[in-house]
Amino acid sequence: MMFGAWGESDHDTSVGIIHHALDAGINFIDTADVYSQGESETIVGKALAGGRRDDVVLATKFHAPMDVAKGEQGGDPNQRGNSRRWIVTEVENSLRRLQTDWIDLYQVHRPERDTDVEETLSALTDLQRQGKIRAFGCSTFPAHEVVEAQWVSERRGLGRFVAEQPPYSLLTRGVEHDLLPVAERYGMGVLPWSPLGGGWLTGRYRKDAELPVSHRRQSMSTRGRSDMSLPGNQAKLDAVDEIVPPGVTITRNDEGYVPPALSDPFLRRRRTA
């Protein structure tokens, strides 16, 4: 279960969603400090309080600036990124918001050129030895940077990335050429994000059709995500018509939501995913 920022549910509703997922057998929750500027972690912490922490493998991330107004290029450079200073600061913030003493999987949200990967790995290794994190990984790293990180870990005697979280779906398959073989070579787990292609593979979006009235894309302020006339979105709709047969959508029955027949088996066939 990935718990992020693209929604308008209040805390009570969100906690209820998490509890329902746990009751259904889901035991992995992935979030990040930057999702809703810490609010996502706060909600997850509330949901796991009162004895449910041991029910899940809890993952979160660091890297992005927590002050949206300052943006990636503004503000204090020590308050973002992959430096030791920011890692040791932000892990404490995440632990507090999540109401836990440890994080099962702490992930570097994005690579960074300003910090040598050895500094990042050294800081994460120290947190692991202190018991504040159980393991660490990366997200949206190119294959060559994963290889570099694994080499540094081996040469310097540091802990290593055990998982990578890339965008991967029937619409986004570039990782098959390099990242997935690298992950398999180093025994890394792969946690695909956006396996339904940001919603495109649900079958709810079709050429010459109106957007579903209740769908989140209508509330998104980013024009590129909601304007179906744009060439990039038209190309996605063409691909969807080839992948998802007309009339097939995510449907709801008494047992829950039934995903499209293609995307889930597609990922399950990948040994590392």
C-alpha cells in the first residue's frame, strides 16, 4: 500500500482506509516525508498507533525539501538532499511523525549530484547500526548509479541498498533494459511505483470520452495531467486502447476492487518485482 499525497480525504477517513487495508491482509506501507509535507507520515503514524505497528513493514523516504514554497533550488541547501546532516535530521522527524522507534525500509527518494554516495551510504549504515532503520534502499535511481552505490558499499564495508523503487508498468518499461537486470544481479527487491501507469491502465480513460466525474484528475491543477487533448496524453490513450480491451475497467464487487486482467500478472511475472 502506497500512501501518498494525491487525495483530499481527511485524517479519520485516511486512517480508516489504512485499517481496512490491514484487515484485508496488506502488510506493507510505503510513504515519504514530502508527501503532503509530512502529513502522510502523520496519518500513517495515527493508523498504526495502538498496537498495529508490528503488523506492517513500514517504508518511507527522504530527499526532497520540506518547504514547498522554497522549492528545489531555494532555501537552505542543508534542509534537503542526501547529505549526512539532512539524513540524521530527517530520520528523527519521520520517526516522530510515524510514532515509531524504527523504520523497516528507509529510501533515498532521488539521486543527488551534490553529495557523494559514500556519504549517504555511511549515514544510512550508522542509522542501521543504531537500530533506527532496519534496511535502506533507493527510489528512481538510474541503473548506473545503483551499480556505483553497490560498488562503494562493497569497497568501503558499508551497508547496501536492498531495494529500488522505479516507475514500472505496461506503459513505462524502460527499466527492463538495465535496472531490472542490475537489481537481479545484486539481489535487490524491486517495488514498482505507479503499476497502473498513474491511472491510465484502469481503463477509465478512453479517446473521445469525458473524464469520470468523480476522478482525481479533474481536481489536479497540473494541466498536463488532466488535458486529454495534449499529444502526450493522446499517445497514452492510443497505448491504452491496445493494452486494455474496450469495456474493461477496475470494477468493484462485494470482495473489493478487481484490477485489470493485464497489469497485475505482468508485474508478478517479473522475478524481482
